[in-house]
Amino acid sequence: MTIPSGRLPPGAFGHTRSVVRRNYAFMPPEGIMDSYLPAYEKTIVRFQAAPALGAKFAQAMLEIEGGGGTRAPISDRLQRFFYVIGGTVLLSVNDAAQIELGPEGYAYMPPHTRFSLRNAGANQAQVIGLWKPYEAIDLPQPDPIVSHRKNVECINHNGTEGRTWEHLLGFNDLRFDMEMNILSFQPGAHFPDVETHIMEHGLYMLEGQGMYLLGADWHETWTSDFIWMGPYCPQLFYPTGWSKAAYLLYKDVNRDVTF
């Protein structure tokens, strides 16, 4: 059957892998609609998590066309993290010279850091952006970080074969109130236990595939899928493909509970 351009195929409505529950959300990229923000030009913002969902952070895929990005330098009370998925962008931090970030390049900006993010190329760039208020304590706030995944050591914390962590913001640095890590799984590796803990997560699938337990439900997870997990959501990941699976993972850490 030949479908004319602009028409949907028969029966192609109401079918989705998206699920939103009280304490988790599973979102494939095709269902996340476009938004536009005054601070950015020629940029589609696809929000994956926000306080309206129940999260205490915001995360979005920024699709920045050539010549697009921040209209002017930004500096406010929020801390930000960027991770480049595709294309290249130019980042300036505190009015320093621009730094080119390609795929797997990343940056962290503490509150009140002045930055600009632009796409000077002709092709679209895809960048994951995460922002949230910073919870200050009696330690100095972290310094800006601009780096690349290739510069980060792969660590096996618990001896589980085929499972590694890459700590993009360092490890056990109490100045941070968050972690951004990449967890990788070789075929056959998985969580040793179903985890239930106080941290909330934002998970973006970087490569591979697997099955993710969220609450009492299993979800087939593919590259580019996003998962939000609220505090105390039971969770477990099991890779199911022939190759390595890896995801970028946000979690809130290093702070006491509030009442």
C-alpha cells in the first residue's frame, strides 16, 4: 500500500509505549512533543521530565538547528548539565573562548555561571540538557566542568562482571547535590538486586536495549528512550541485545532529607 505524503497509515492511532504513573514515567522519543523557549532560537525543546511530572529537576532534548542556540548568555540560580548526543555545539563559560563539543562531550555549570550554547554548523545538533536548583551546604559550590566521555574512567564498584560506572562529575564529591553517571552492561550483566532507594532518577538510553522493571511493570527499553523514576520506585535493568547497553543517569545525592 502506498500512503500519500502527509497521511497517516490506516489504524495508526492510539498505539504507544509511553506510560506515566505516580512514581515513574517511560517515554519513547516519538511521543515527546515540541516546546519552544524564549532564551533559545531555532531550537526545539522536548521535555522529558519537569516538576509538572513530579520530578525535582527538568530534563529535555534540545534539537538545535544551524545558527541556533541561546539568544544571549544565560546566568541564573540554576545549575545545568549538557551532554551532546549528535552534531557539534560551541560552548562559552563565563565569557571565555568558545569550546567545541561533539558527541559524548559534556559540561556542568554551577549556579550563576554565565554561559552560551550555539550551533555554528549547518546540521542539527542534539543535546541533553538538565537543570535544577542547587542545594547549598557549608562547602564551596562545584567549579564548572567541560570534558568528554573518553576522559572518564570506567569503574567496576562491586565486582559484578560486565557492569561499569563512568562518573562524569566525579565520585563522592559532597559539593555536588547530584550525580551524572553512565552505566554500561555487557550482555548477561544485570542488577544484583531490585533497587528501592530514596534517590530519584532521570535515565536516557544511550545505546543498546534491555528490559527495565519499574514498580511492578516491565518495559522494553531502546536507544533514545527516557525514564523518570521517583523516590522508592522499585527498579532493575537487564540487557537483552547482542551488544553493550548503556544509559546516562541523573540522581540526587549527598544531601539530608528535608521536613
